[in-house]
Amino acid sequence: AQSVTQLGSHVSVSEGALVLLRCNYSSSVPPYLFWYVQYPNQGLQLLLKYTTGATLVKGINGFEAEFKKSETSFHLTKPSAHMSDAAEYFCAVSGGYGGSQGNLIFGKGTKLSVKP
Amino acid sequence: KAGVTQTPRYLIKTRGQQVTLSCSPISGHRSVSWYQQTPGQGLQFLFEYFSETQRNKGNFPGRFSGRQFSNSRSEMNVSTLELGDSALYLCASSLALGDGPAGTQYFGPGTRLLVL
């Protein structure tokens, strides 16, 4: 069975500082991994996803994540935080198989605060 | 293209009542998934529909049910509401044409249900 662990329910950074949000996964099959962002009172927006191929994945809004199989990690980074990055971030692994989209298994989320 | 739409956005019900939530996927998307989001349990998968058939189901009691229509629109129903059913219910759609579990799910803004 797949699972996701996000380390740190709250992360606070200063504007312009590096953003690092940690995600570790457990999967018995090659994982498909996703990062979503949720702004207050909104749904989830996909930042980036890893399926196969290049392990460094670039997403929207300057975010990127690196898939490290040996560490079972998929940490999200951004070189320089903006105030607009303040939101909740969710790491997810796809529970699907075969031709099914399946379900997404989410971590508990990390709330990112950005200080001026 | 219009995004995923969910109606209503907000709903207040009392214990014992039933509720129906509606989701219209992105045009051309044939797969619809539902998730429940609560502060305590986080994001949890409810069920997935494709071509009017339930393909996958999460670990929720039978009070939670859903269906999908021929135009891919979906509804979920919760009967005999309990206080613990208060949550944000998110719907997500995807193409489900060969992408399999690597496919991207696009989320709607959610329906916030409050059970009194």
C-alpha cells in the first residue's frame, strides 16, 4: 500500500529565502508523485508531477522537486519565496493501477508562511 | 476551457438529513473522483467514476454514495448525516484516456458542508 509523509505541518520562511517542503513516500510499485497547492477557500492546484524519466521536475510558479528513489523522497523547493507562496502544500502518490486514474493518497499537508 | 465546477459551494444541514453534491468536470474529461477534506483526517479519497461506473472506492461507510451520468457529471450523496461529516468535499476530473495513474486530476473549489 502507498503512503505519504510530509515532515513539518508548518514552515515559515522570510521573503526571498529558500523554500524546502519535505515529502517521503512508501510504495510497492513505481510511484507517481504529485505536489498540489491549496490557497484559502479554494481547491487544489497542481504544481508538478513525477511519472517517469527525469528525476528533477520543474513546475509552475518557480517550484521544482527531485525524485530520489534511494531516499524515497520527493521534496519541493523554490529558490526565493514570495508572499504569494503562502498557502498549504500537499504531496500525493497515485494509488491507481492498470488503466485506472485511481485515487490520490495525500500527505497531511504543510502550511507555508512567508514573512516580509 | 472552464474548470471543474461544484455546486453548491456552501451547505448547512442538520444531523440525520441527507445531502446531494454536484460536480461538473472539465469538458472532455471522463473520470471524476471525490475527496473529503477535514482538519483531523486531511484529504481522503471517497470514490472514482469513469463512464458511469464506479472504478474505485475509499474506506467510507455506505452512507456515502455517488453516481456519474452519461455527460460525465457526477453527484455524491450522504445519507443520515453525522456531525463528523462536516468537511470540504472536493471533486476532481481527469481525462482517463491512457494516462492511467500518472494522469493529472484537476480539482474544483469544493463544497463546504456544515452539519449541525
